[in-house]
Amino acid sequence: MLKRVFVAPDPGRLRLRFAARAVLGIALAVVVCGLAGHSLAGAVTGGLAALLALFTVTDTTVRGQAVTTALLPAVGLPVLAVAAELHDHPVARDIAFLAVVGAGVYARRWGPRGHSLGVFAFMTFFIAQFLHATAGQLPELYAAVVLSVLAAAAVRFGLWCYERRLSPVAAPAPPAGTGLARVTTRQAVQATAGAGFALIVGHLVSGQRWYWAVGATWWIFVNTASRGETLVRGFRRVLGTVIGIGLGLLIAVPVHGAPAPTAVLVAVAVFGIFYTAAVSYTWMMLWVTLLAELLYGLLGVLSPGLLALRLAETGVGALGAVLAVLFVLPVTTHLTTDAWIQRALRCVHACTAEAAARLAGSPSADPAPRVAELEQLLGRVRLSVAPLVHPLNPMLGRKRRVRRVLTLLDDCAREIRGLVAVAADPEASHDARLAAACWRVEAAVEALTRGSEHITWPAEAPAEPALAHLHGLERALAELSEPLRTPAGSPLVGA
């Protein structure tokens, strides 16, 4: 796990820039809130609002990101008002919280913007519970949210907008369907049911910190599309929380809210959240837990007993998510994995076609966005098959088959990147054999996605670089037919 975090590829140092910019943006938001004369609760609200604005907005264009960021207060402030107004009406407050959970997950069907607004709405309600916000605090909290989102936007779109130099990449949408067959609809029902369980049991565990259980359920559902993914994410959340609590006992408890060291540690935790989010959910949860402990230290309530309660509530939330995905409109891992693999294979063909067109001299051909899309799709494939390659999975044969699929898909990506690098050379010339090789790649993809005829490829690898990469790609696609084509009673992934 350590190796995965610290040696994971970071093309263009995007994760490093993402994390460094987050520290800068959140620090500016907190400073602005302080200069505005806000209380500690206002500064905490502002810092968390800035964190969400920098973390959750993932539109494919800078313009789209700016629009979504501008919409965050429009969604968050009404939710904050409801949470504060219902502070002294627990039954109505709990019903409203569950409604926000369901609506927030359902909004994911509208793509990255719906996802961002749904997360911001949920977390605004959560923050109100975290701070025990009341109606009398609303003016200050409103100002803190607006000022902090503006500060985060100034850093993201003005001071350090590195995305302007990047090619936009379309975020892969979840598998389609209608009605309850849609993953987003099923997950909205599942998340609401799981959060309802977490809320009830969380109240039994603690009448003051019950919202941690609901928060755990919510975040376990984020970026998952099947019950297998959700189960693995739940395990990783609990593991990250346990490690984070251990780290908190060594660091956050001794610091005990002292302003200067707490500020430094908060910056480190924020950097850790943003830097590790893309490669390890366990590590991200470690940093999230440490950040929460440091904030509780600032509020003067941190203690070993509170950390034990945090772990218990996280376990309740994870159990709620597990029960929901197992028994409420379950979405099988096989269904989602098959969809992601097919989309990745079709993207392989699209990348090949764009690169071949560039080699043929087409001025409009640009394979770079397709390559970036392929990387995202392969990431979704890895996430989808995570339950099968998990160390606790007892099905060794199926685990070996999935690892073989992942290896060959990585081979495809490597050959595609090599082909695109050759196509970027202005001196690269078109070879008449490219068209035939690209046609064979298309035929191989069609055979794999339709489960039809046997796939073959030339025995000898040509010396010309572009053709050599295409030959390697054909070989990988042909070898994929064995692990992907299995008897009907033995799917790649279990139901």
C-alpha cells in the first residue's frame, strides 16, 4: 500500500499540483474568514466549503468547472438553512437528512456537475451537524461559505489554473439503463436505505455523534457502481479510519488544539487527502480521519473516547452500506465490469484510429484526448474488479483470470501510448500496412465485445515503430479472448 501511494505514476505532476493548490486555496479561505471577523465555527465552515469546492468539482472543461463552482452556494445555503432551522426538531431533521442523501445520489445521473452539487449539499448538512449549527448562526455561516468558495475559485481559476493547458477529457458515465435498472437510481434507493439504518443505529450508539455513521454510509457509495465495489470501499474506509485513529492518538491528541502546530498538521492532512485520493481510498481516509481529529482538537472536544466513538460510528455506517447493497436492488459486479471492459476496448480502437489518421497526415486527428479517456476507463475497470483481486477473495481461479485481464489491458494501453508517441513525430510517414493493421484491431475489438470468431494476429513483429506497436496491440487483444470468454456458468465476475 505504501508503494502504491508513493511510486504511483503522476503524469505532469497533476496530483502534486492538485494537492498543493488545495492547501493554498483552503488556507486563503480560512484567512479571509478570519479577516472578516468570523468565529472558529465560521472559519471551520469556510475551510470545509473551500475543500469541497476544490475537491468535488470535476467537470471536463475549465468553463464547466467555474459554472459548477458558482452553483455550489445556491445548493448548499438552502440545505444549511434547513439543517440549522431543524436543529431542535430531531425527527424532522433526520427525515430531511435522508432526503438530502437520496437526492444527492440521484443527482449523479446528470454527470460530474450533478455529482458535485449532490456531494456539496450532503456535506453542508453534515457540517451543520458537526458544528451543531443553529438558526442564529446562519448569517455568519452563509458569509463563510460564500467567501470561501470565492477564495477557492480565485486560486483555482485565477492564480493557478493548470487545467487550461490540458486537453479536456470526458468523464466516463455510469452504465446506462432505465428506471430502476439505472445504477444511479438503484444507488439512490440503496444509499437512502443504508443511511436510514446508519442513522437509527448511530443514534443508539451516540445521541451526539450519530451523523458520523450517516457520513460513512454516504462516502462509501461515492464513485462505486456495484455491490462488490461498495463492499471493498467499505472495508477500506474502516481500515483507513482505524489507521487514522492510531495516528491521531500519536499526533492530534498530544497537540490538543494548539493553534500553530494544528494549523501545520491540518495543511499536511489536506495535502494528504488530495494527493492520495486518486490512488488509495484507505490512505485518503487516514488523512480525512486525522483532519477530523485536528478540527475536534480546535473545538476542544478531542479525547481517546471520542476517537473510539468515531470508529464505532464508522463501523455502523459501513454495515449500513453493506446491508443496503446486498439486499436493496443489488447491482452485480459482473454487470458493471463487463460494461466497463467493453467501453475500454472500444476506446482502444478509437485511439488506434486517431493515431493512424495522424500518421496519414490528417491535421484534425488528435489521439491525446482518447488516450486520457482510456486511462480513466481502465481506472474504472480496476475499481470494478477490485473485489475479485482483493486479498480476502477466496476464488483463486477467478482472481488469476481477472489479473490476467488487467495485465493485458495495461499492455494495450502501453502500446497505444507508444503508437501515439510515434504519431506525434512530424517526420513519421504513413505506411500502407497501417490501414490493414488498424482494420485487424477493429475486428479484434468487435470479436471481443460480441464474443464471436477467433482472433489472430501476424506472427512476425515488423521493425517500423508504428507497426510494431500495432502488432503488440493485436497480440494483447488476441490473448484477451481466453480470460474474457468463459462458459456461461462461470462469468468473469460473480453475480
